[in-house]
Amino acid sequence: MNADMEEQEDELLALVSIFGPEEVVRDESKSAGEIRVSVEPPADFTVVLEEGETLRQYEISFLPPLLLTFELPEDYPTSSPPSFTLTCSWLTHTQLSALGAQLTDLYQATGGAVVLFSWVQFLKEDALTFLDIHNLLELPSDEHNQNNSTSHRSKVPLDQSGQGAAPLPVHPGDQTLSGLSLTPSQALLSQLLIYDAAQKQKAFAATVFDCGVCFMGWLGSACVQLPECGHIFCRTCLGEFCKLQITEGNVRGVTCPQADCTATPTPAQVKSLVGEELFSRYDRLLLQNTLDCMPDVTYCPRRSCASAVIQEKSSTAAMCSVCSFAFCVTCRRTYHGAGDCQGEKDANKLTEKDARQGHVGLPQSQEGIKALWDDYTSGSKERRHLLESRYGRKVLQFNVEECLSENWMAFNSKNCPHCFSKIQKDRGCNVMTCSQCRQQFCWACLARLPTMHAGDHFADSSCSLYQYHPT
């Protein structure tokens, strides 16, 4: 092995050792490879895209890497420079040509020494300044888009695509991104923003932060940052805080735990913290809470509907858009015209009989009634008062609770086949004895059983002594 080949091998080994396999990919079959160079933008760096009279500008902290594909001639470094291709999606052909010329000049200035590391450092630290790009990157408009790569070769043509390269296609026609039709310039801007967001998240996940609740240090991968205020909490603390608020029905309390901060986590953050079931409750209560805060919203009094209705301020009449029921918003009965009605005060004084007859709007389904009862029993004092003012305290105490009791009994009990008393089975075999009439019967098929040899029934029928699968 001659001196040039030894220097090439040492240089390539050093590059892989310094930058790692994610940045340097070596072609082991020859002295070639590619280097992904992450350019370091200054603070408050902004990208700008001008589209006619519209100016789009965004602050970013990370730029997609330049791709430097190289091949080392046999007489490198003493006599010839590397043959290379420089590719970048967010620089123009003119800018890439200028960078390529500068790389060649850097080699000439070495006087025959290895240069790849110097090239990488120049591109990483000084490329933007060399191109007179300081705090603002103006993206080329569609009509000025050109081929975004430039090559400097002396012998062997190189593949310009390269593994990991992400040059923007600039041929005429729109690009598509997540179902959207984008022009090449819009696609480039989206590419920059997506890459910046991904790198910020990667950097966040690898950084240690102090949780604002437990004050312990956690990696960002175990933390959540609220976008409105920027406060950071560990997932455990913020999750428990959100779960407590939602369980108690205080959905307006799902905010930043930091004192005097009213910022709220995003719905996606809440869902990831509390799970599907609690998030469903949160979503429902948040909608209900929003409707409750609207002074012109009332509810259809029909139990089979109970939909939200927008009422006119100048009239006591309202029409449900779901079931087309016209009612008086004061007494919540069928609309009776402009004449006197019992009034809101009398409507709130429901007797037990009125409550049992269900003269106010309640959910019709068992799931809806149970959700309402859970909301009432687990909600805050303000939430319970709000529900009582809407449905009436007696309605909640008699209609809802009785309905739940009746449905529970219907689902969990059966009637004795002799005296029709309600019987509950919580364990044991399927031979039941009624506590009222002492009649023995089969829990599975409700057949009366004799006092003696009751077990013979299970030998002569399809019923099982210990198992019962309801149909």
C-alpha cells in the first residue's frame, strides 16, 4: 500500500470515528462514501417564501443536511482532489456551485494534504456565512426553481441520488404531501418545517428537564411540554393531575399545573396522558361545559331527545332541530303561545310524582343516563348545581337513580318461577332456592325442581350445573 492509500484509509477511519455511522457512510469496496453535513443556523433563523403578495415566514432551528458524496482518486491527496457531488434541497444551483468551488479552493490551499474533515467543518460552520445567509433564508419561488445539485468530478461519474439524500423534485407540476396538492416551493417549505419539528422533538427527548410538580429530573422522552406556555412536566405527574380533574368533572381545571398559568394541553396530549376512556369523558364534559356557558342554549325537554337548542332572546318559544318539538323555554312544556305559564319558579318546584313522570329532558339510553349520573355524583359542587338547575334535583334523585336501579335489577336478577319474586345469583351452582316461597328452580332455564334429587335435572337437560351462558 502506497503513502496516498494509507492516508486515505486513515482519513476515512477518522471520519467514521468522529462523526459516527449516521453521518458518514463508507463504501468498503473502494475509497468512497457519503457524508451528511448538518448546517448550524444561527439563533432566530427564519425561512421565507414569497408567493405573489403573500409572505410566509417561520423560525426554525434545524436545516436538512447537505449530502456530500465523494470518491478518492488513487493519487489523492498528494496530486488530485476528491471527486465529489454536493446535493441540497434548500439551496439553489448557483449557491451549490459556489460552495463546490470553495471546496476545491480549500483543497488547493492544503498543498496536497487530506481535506475531507476540513470540508465538513466548512460546510457545517461557515457555509451560510460564505453564501451571505445570516438570519434569513429566502426560498426560491416556483418560477425560479432550478436543478438543486452540482457536481465536481475528474474521473468517475457519481450517483447523485445517494442514500439518505432528500433533494426536492423541481420538475413542473404540483407535489402532493399528506393528500394536499403543493407546488415545489410549498413542498420545500413543508419539508423544512417537518424536519425542524422532528429534530426539535429528538433534541427534547434527549435533554433532562426538572418536572414542575415533583421537581425531579427526567429525560424529555418521559416529559410533556405544553405548547401555549412551554412549561414542562413528567408524564406521570401531569397524567395524574389531568385524571383527577376529569374524574371529578372539572374539565376546565385541565390546565397547566403551574401556579397562575391558564394554558391547556392539546387534546392529543390529554388523550395520551389519560387513555381512551377518560378522554371520552373529558371530550363529552368539555362540550357540555361549553354549551352550559352559552346563555342562548337550552335543551329539548323530551326524554327521547334532550338535544341542545338555540333559543331566541326575544321569545320564550324554541324548536328542537332534531325532533322538531316546539316548547316553552320557561316551563319546558309544549309551547302554549304567548299566554301565562307556570313560570320558571314553578317549573323548578317539581313534586316526586312530577319527577317520576319525567317531565324534563333526560337521556333516553341507559348509557346516557349512567353517564349523567356519573357526571352528577363525581362532579364538583358547581357542576352538581348546574345539573340540578337544568334537570331539577328531584328529577336526578328519582328519575335517574330509579332508572339505574331498575335497569340493574333487570340485568342482574330473575323472577322466581313460582312467586315471581326478584332473585339475584352471585355465586354457586344453578340450583336456586327462592327466599320467599322456598321453591327450588334452575337458574339457567327457570324450571321448577323437586326437593329431592334436584340435580337429576342437569343430567336430563342441556342445562349445566355450574355454568350459564345467557343467550
